[in-house]
Amino acid sequence: MSWQSEQRWESLLRQELSGAQLIAEERNRQRRPRDERDGEGYREDHDRDRADELALAAACYTIPPKMGFQRSKFWPWHRNYWKPKGRLEDLVRAGALIAAAIDEIKRQEKEKNARTTV
């Protein structure tokens, strides 16, 4: 984790945000333009047609390391992007990935409905 990212995370924890608020903050961080981000993150169009991959990545982050399950075995992307942190941050990332998957499914449904009503 970069120094900026670690500092941002500590700041969020001091604010005593709810789980939903932490997830929203992480999702917003992922959406920020590359030059404003403190770590990776992608434009919204990067998620296009990847709802299943996003959901699988979220599932990997939800499994507690102490279960002895090889979470990275099911990781849908290159291993360089597998970066588990602490339990809380992993769950926040999972929530943000689920939100991204939901956004993509909703986008696909909206696009499909627009095609069928024309």
C-alpha cells in the first residue's frame, strides 16, 4: 500500500464511517481520474462486460485468510492485482467490487431495454 493510500485509509477510519460509507468512499476512489488516484483504479468504462469478473474478485476478498483457502487461485485477473490488506480493508474492497458489478449489470439492462424500445 502506498504512503498516500495508507494515510487516506487511516483518515477514513478516524471518521468512524459506516461500512456502507467506507464502501462508497472506495468505489469513488476507484472512479477518480488516474492522475488523482492513490493507487490503481479504473474509469467506469473499464468495467464494461466484466460484471462476473468483478463479482468473483469480490468473493476472493471476502474469504478470511485464516480459513486456509487459496483465495488467489480464483482471482480473475493477473496476480499483480491481487493485493490483500487487512480484514477490514479487504471487505471494503469486496463491497466496492460488488457495487461495480451491480453498476455494470444495471448498465447492461438499461442498454438492452433501450435497444428493445427503439
